Amino acid sequence: MKRKLAAAIVIAGMMVSVSACGGDDGDDSGKNAGPDGFKGQTLTVWAMDGSTPDQWVKDVTAAFEKKTGAKLKFETQKWDGIQQKITTALSESNPPDVLEVGNTQTPAYAATGGLADLSDLKKEIGADWTPSVSQSSVYDGKQYGAPWYFANRVVVYNKKIWAKAGLKDTPKTRDEFFKDLETIGKKTDAEPIYLPGQNWYFFDGLTIGQGADLVKKDGDKYVSNLGDPKVSKAMEIYKKYASYSKAPKDKDEATPQQAEVFAKGKTGAFIGMGWEAGTAVKANKAIEKDLGYFTIPGQTADKPEGVFLGGSNLAVAQGSKKQALAKEFLKIALSDQYEGELAKLNGVIPNKQALESNLKGNAVAEAAAPGAAVGGTTPLIPEWGAVENNPNPIKSYMTAVLNGKSPADAAKQVEGEINKRLAQQN
């Protein structure tokens, strides 16, 4: 999922890229921040390919070096194999000092003891972090990361088809959206919406909107909660959306790429990440003028639909000898000035709602932002990762419901496999 999020970020150039790992230029314990407080030290930051624009790196580096007297070294990391690379680095004696980690992966790294407790930093600078984006940094009641940037799904629609159907405005509630899709089906020859049967992260958003939990505690272990009525309700909503689509029930949004289907100009809308609009334009330049975006509507106009929030946290390695210096970096990088700058340059959701004004003029980001406050993630437990490994049993559940099984019966078919995966040793 993180790889998809990276594609959403449009940057002017690549980050500073160097090859060394965490430096060994001394322990900063007991040192004080200030122009000469950390002089002679170098802080190493691992950030993912595509996360930080050149201007942001330049500005943050200048501010950091001015405040601390230390040097800042960014190392760009590739997505392939990054989880294993981070796991290995955190177990070694000389890890990078600060790391960008996927939000849903943070609990697993914290569980290994590889991340430093940042609860004190949260008290100092995180009082107004948006709760929905901050929760992924918390494990076992402690703050092991700081929320950095996020993205979520929106409705990408074809304005030309919308107009042909006589629709003058975008829907503000789920029922209005269903009514609009019905109108498109009746008044045009377009497919109202393209929604394959296994768009799993959209479904996860619907479960968040229903207040559902995909797992529950059974004694000292986690087990599937797929049979819960709230999950069933979310699946029924998904099925309603899918009834307006001709997409295959046993495929996900990448098979075929839904944006390429949409690019043909014969589909009213699809639910996806903002970067997918770029995929559509690449496939058919002519469709660019017809693109529009709106927030996925919820049951009522005052609360958008729940969405899965993908994104990144910044964490400090427990094994870093520069804990105080790392926190000085976080205070600068996550300050309103530089968090806002990152949101503006990359069109990503910042960690505070007050900074969303930086998204003004970015149509995709403006459509995504309202959903972030009511968004969430997959279960924030280390055991969850195995559940999503292919073949994802929840995708099988979704297809079974769309093919006529009741949500309860479909859940029974896959819960044994989910429980087996939840019981795997990490």
C-alpha cells in the first residue's frame, strides 16, 4: 500500500541521496539544543523515494543546521524490500537515527523494541495532531512515532458524463450518490461507476465508517471479527455501490488498472487515490479536461464516509546515540512551517487540520482532506500484516458476498484462515 501512496506525491526532483548509514560521531546525551549544542555531529534520516521535495529538504536542513550546529544527512530508500531493511537496521548497533515508517507498519517495529518512546515529544508538540492520523504511532499506550503525511481515497468523476446526465452538483450524502449513479445509468450509455469486487481498502474505509473492528480479542490473542453486524453493514454498502458497476467481482482495482478503464471516457466515476487520475491522463490525455473530484460522501452531509488513511510516520531508532538531536529534527520537520510546506508542495494531508489550508488550489487534496478526520487504518497490531498477504481472505469474502452469499456465511468461510494468519509468530 505504501508503494501506491508514493505514486501520489508529485515532486520537483529527487531527495539528497547518500550511501552511509547512521554516523558514529558521538553520543548526544546530556547536550543542549542551540547553535553549538550539537556541533560536530551528523544526524542520519532515512526517507522514502518520493516523500520529500528538494525545496523542503533544503529549507529543513538550513533550519536544522542553524538551530543545532549539527549536519543533516538524508538517505533515500527504495520501496522494494524496505520492511526487511528497516527491521535489520533497527536490530543493529548503528542504525539510522530517524526513519520514515509506514503508518500501519509502525506497531510491528515498535513491538520489536526497535523504536524509541516519543511520548514526551507528543506532549511538547503533538497536542493538536489529528487523532485519526496520530493513532498509528501509538503501541501499547506509548507514542513510538510522530504522524508525518497521509493520503486517502476520493471519488474521481467524469464531468462530461455528469453533465450529460443532467447532474449539476456533486452528492453530499451516500444516498444522493446512489441516486446520481442511478441517473447516469438511465440517462447515458456510460457505466455509472467502475468498482471491482475486491477494492479492499475502499471496503476497509466503509468498515471504519460503520465503527467496525476487523479483529477482536479472545483471551490473550486476536481473532477475526468479520462476522460482526457492523462489518456486514459495510459490505452491504459496498454491494450497493457494486450494483452500479460491470467490473469483475473477483478482481481488485489494479486488475485491470481502474484508472485506465476510466480513461476510455465511458465511466461516470471510480473511487481511488489522487495519483490514479494521472494514470488516466497518461492513458488518454483528452480526458484531463473532464476530471473532477469530490469527497466520498457518508450517511449524512455533515460527516464524510470513513476512509483508509495511508501514510508515513517519523520514528527515532531506539539504538540511535543521538536521541536528543533526533528530537530537535522532529520539532523542526513537524513544525507548522515545514509540515505546512510539505503539504503544499506534495499535496498530502498534514498531521493537523489547521494546516489543511496549505492544500488550497489542489483539487484532489481538497477532496481528500475532509475524509482524513474521520478516517482510520487496518488493525494496528503486529499480527495484522499476515492477513493481507496474497491471497487476501477478506477479498475472497467480498467476492463471495457479491456472488450472493450472505455476509455472515461468507465470513464463516474465511475466518479460519484469518485466525490462522493472526496466530502466526512475527
